[in-house]
Amino acid sequence: MGAPSRKPLIVIPARMASTRLPGKPLADINGLPMIVQVLRRAEEAEIGPAVVACAEEEIAAAVRDAGGRAILTRPDHPSGSDRVFEAVQKYDPDGTFDAIVNLQGDLPALDPAAIAAVFEPLQNVAVDIATLVAEIKDDGELGDENAVKAVVSLRGGERIGRALWFSRLATPWGAGPHYHHIGLYAYRRSALERFIALPPAPLEQREKLEQLRALENGMRIDAAVVDTVPLGVDTPEDLARIRRMFVS
């Protein structure tokens, strides 16, 4: 597996198509396009350079106008992970960066400390992919199939543990904490290359959770625990709430 990862590159995939909020990367939030706000959070994490992997030129132009780095990618990628990998190959063909943080482009209010936290599990040479979880405090969330749960092996006081499963159902059974999965990933670069070459897996398709492809193919995912689940922007209502947060 090699040495611990030391040189991360943050890549933010972005495309204009969105069923519930078309064009959301360019939605204005406190005077900046949302994708630029996300880029600012990535820069504030101070763990490495950040680039935006753009499906369309209009996103790339907005990023460049704000002084950011934009990489234009194919518009027809099946997933954000594929878009991220194309951008990595274009930006860093010589393999300078050994870890890739895949940051969703709809998290403008994300705490930059969370971006740094997702990189930490890759210091264990056995880990292929790292992600984030937060303890579920609201029992109603356990029954919400839109809230993905992570089964993480954690002993008392540990903040990083091995992710054994992800599901839309409340799991595991019995007394103890349950964890909400936050869809922020850090890949060992070789693991990202392997992951996108794999075909969709049966349980991935059943749960509709891409990360299960990695587990089904024997890849190791570790999760770091953070205190809160960041608010994403998927609907006009989410956008209005985020806008209020930025001006309050």
C-alpha cells in the first residue's frame, strides 16, 4: 500500500444539470456563485490546492473570474468520481499528488475543518478511501431513507474507525450510537483509479449507494467522526436557508 498519504489535491466536481435545482453551481450566495463559495471553503482547509472539475464552460468561467482553478471535463460522466479522476489526470499527469479529496459542489457552508478531517484516515497505509460520519441525534433520522447510515467500528473515545457497511436502513441493531454518512471522500490516488474502473456492483445498485462498490470489491473505507452534518443545497428551500445563514 505504500507510505501514508502526504500530498492531497482537493477536486470539486460540478455540473449544471440538477433535477431539483437546475444551474445550482452558479446560484448566488452572498455575492458569489455557490461553486466559488465551496472553493473558498476548500482553500480555507489549507491541506493542498483545490480545483473545480467542470462539466460546462460557464462553470469554468465563473471559477476563473473568481481567481480559482477550473478543469473542463467531459459532460457525460456517469458519476462525480469519474469527473474527478479526469480532472486529476489533466491537472496532475505526473502523479505529484498521492491523495484526492472529492468535495461535493453543493456544500457552501461546510466547515473547512471537516475537509482536513476526511484526509486524516489515509495516514493509515491500510486505508484505500476515507469518509466522514456524524452521530445521529434525532431518532426520526433513523427511519429516513434519504439519510444514509454508516456502520463504523469504533471503540470508546475513538474518532476514526473502519466502515463496514452503508445502508438507508437503521443499522446496526442493539444499543449504541448510529452514524449519519457524510458524502465527502478522500481517496488514495491508486484507489480512485481502481474504483472508477470497477463495474457497478449488485448491492450498490440495490441500495443505490456508490460507496458499496468499493466494499464489495474488498477496498477498505475508514471514517472520521465530526460533530455536525453540513447543510447541502438540493432544493430552492435549501438555497434560501443557506442564503440566510450567510447574511446572519
